[in-house]
Amino acid sequence: MPPDQCNAEKPPRITYFIASAWTINCLAYSIIYPFIPLYLHQDRGIPMTKVGTIFPLMGLATIAAPPLWGYLTDRFGRRPIMQLGQIGRAAVFGSLALAAYLQAPFEIFAGLLMLSAAVGAAFQVAANSYLVDITSPENREISVGRISVGCNVGWAFGPMLGSFLSSIPFYYLFGITATLCTVCWGVCWVFCPEPERKNSEKKEKLPFSVMLKNTILMELIAYVFLLSLLTSQLFSTMSVFATSDVGILRKTLGVIYSVNGFTIILCQQPMTMLLNQLKVMTSRRLLLGTVLFAIGFAIMGFCSNAWHMACSVLILTLGELTVFPALFAALAKIAPPGKLGMTMASRSLAEGMGTAVGPWLGALAYAQWRGMPPLLWSILVIPAILSGIGFLRMGKYINQQNNQR
């Protein structure tokens, strides 16, 4: 293992390359993602009822694919699956460029977009496992913070670049996305060698059933699912509530969403370093972040203008800064030997399920309690409250530092 990977306090330099790969990955996807419905509906004349089926299909792929990538990551290594995810996605987006150029039928677009979501999960699962291998428990959350900043740089500037390029033929956008995915593959190829597994990863491989029998891991994954039921409301129920009930313009709503991305870019590292200096335990970070999430969403019920909504988003973003690095560290500690990839895949699976179910539950709650915003948002935060209680209850397990990871 390279010497810079062994420093217990200072994150390894290679995390900057992983963060750069995540930046390119998110930039590539966010350039195209917000404009796909506009292209299919406005440029191609496909009904919105048909266009809307794309997102459940992509969600289904996101849910189904991670277990496969987790198994392959444990079986063949982190680096090959990271590269496969990016070069595979580049090939899919290249195919989408060709499909757009040829004005292919909607069904071909739907199938390729579903395949893109499935292949893209490979990079996420493998990169998360890679990060655990090259970091220590002492510097892991700072390293995760770097990744979070990299992701949000991509998500902050991708839609801006996409809107700037929206006047050119749409197949060029798919081509640009394919090129960026290829660049991301190149970064991983040149700068990210296969890491040395920790001692626990060198033990005899355990059967998959060890995952299901690990009640601590399964309980933590359940709390991830509950929290995702709330976090998924940010880009679903909140957007409808803000424009229809609070009366915010769509353009203003975009600025409010930018509060989320730029707060993470500016504050992720300082927040993590502050929590480290205060020696806040992992379970307390999970609880604190969940409470901030709950408060941020709950006060939406009392918002009456754009400034109020921006403050709400700022508070819940502070929860995001706190909870997600801690969650990554907790999963790394309790992952069964030889099943790190599957553990990270389990998180992706839980978040995918929460993201799929959460907006549906939010829509039902919105239809039922639209005229009572404080009650609406108080009900929607219940899963997060249960999740926070669970994180606190698991403290004695996830605060342990004796795990070799």
C-alpha cells in the first residue's frame, strides 16, 4: 500500500482523484438529465404521460443493479468495476446520441436510459468500496466530504452548462456526456490503481447469507431507507409545494435548489473538521444530521416566501453535511469480511427504494393535507425521526473503532 494511504489522520492524496472522477461523473449526467423530458416532449412531441414512464424505469434499474455490482466488486476488485461503469456508460450515451440523430422510437430511448442508470450504479458501488480501502476510520469522513464536494460541483454546474448548450442539436449533448464519461474512465485508469484490501478483506470469502444474518447491518440499512423517504421529498413534493402553495416562480425555485449544492461545496469540509475537533461520535453525527433534516423539512409547513424556503433548504443541507459522511463511516465499520462491495450496494439499494417510494408517499400526503402545510410536513418527517432514534440506539455498535477498516 502506498505510504500516503496509511496516514491515520491525513486523508490520502488519491481521494482528490476519486473526487475529480465523481465531479466529472456528476457533471456528465447533470448536463443531460434535466433536459431529457423537454427533448422528448417538446422536440419529439411524445406525450408527457409516456415520457413520465422513463423515471420509474430508471429507478427500477437503480434498485436492481447494485447487488450485482456489489458482488462483482468483491469478486474482481474495485478498479475494474469503476472503469466498467464509466466506459459502459460512455457507450450507452454514445448510443443515445446515435438514437437522437436517427430520431429513434421512444422505446429505444427508454431502454437505453434504463441501461444507463443500471451501468452507472457500478461506478458508485465500486468507488465507495475503493474509498474504504484507501482510508482509515480517522480520516474517512473527511475523505467522504471531498467526494461530496466533488459531486456537488458537478451537479451545480452541469444544468447551467446544459441550458447554455440547449440551442444545439440534442444528440450533441449526448455526445458531450459520452465524452465526459470517457474522461472519467481515463482518470480512474491513470490515477486509481487497485487498492490493497484490508486484513479483514483477505479472509476466506463468506457466503451471501452472512449479509442477511448480520442483524446490525440490516437494521442500519433499514434506517437508511427510512431517511431516504424524507430526503427524496426535496426534489419531488417540495417543488410542487413551493410553486403551487407558496407561490414561488420556477426560476426562483432553481436558485433555492442551488443553496443546497453550494452550501455543500463551501461547508462540507469545515463541518466535518469541526465535528472531528469536537470528537462527536458517529452515532451522534447520524442523530444530529437526521434532526437537522427533520427540522429543515418540518419548517417548510410555515414558509410563505422564497427566503423562508431558502432557510429551510439551508437547514436540511446542514443535516446532509452531517449525516452522509457518518453513514459511510458506519457502514464501513460493520461490513462483513469480504462483503464490503455488497454492503455499499445494500446502501444504494435502500436509497433507491426510498427514492422510488418517497415521492409516491409524498404525493399521497400532499393530496390529503395540501390545505394544512404544517401537518403535511410534520407527517412527512416521521420516517426520519424513527431513523434518528434507530441511529442513536445503535450507537454502541457503530461507534466502535476496533474494526480493521
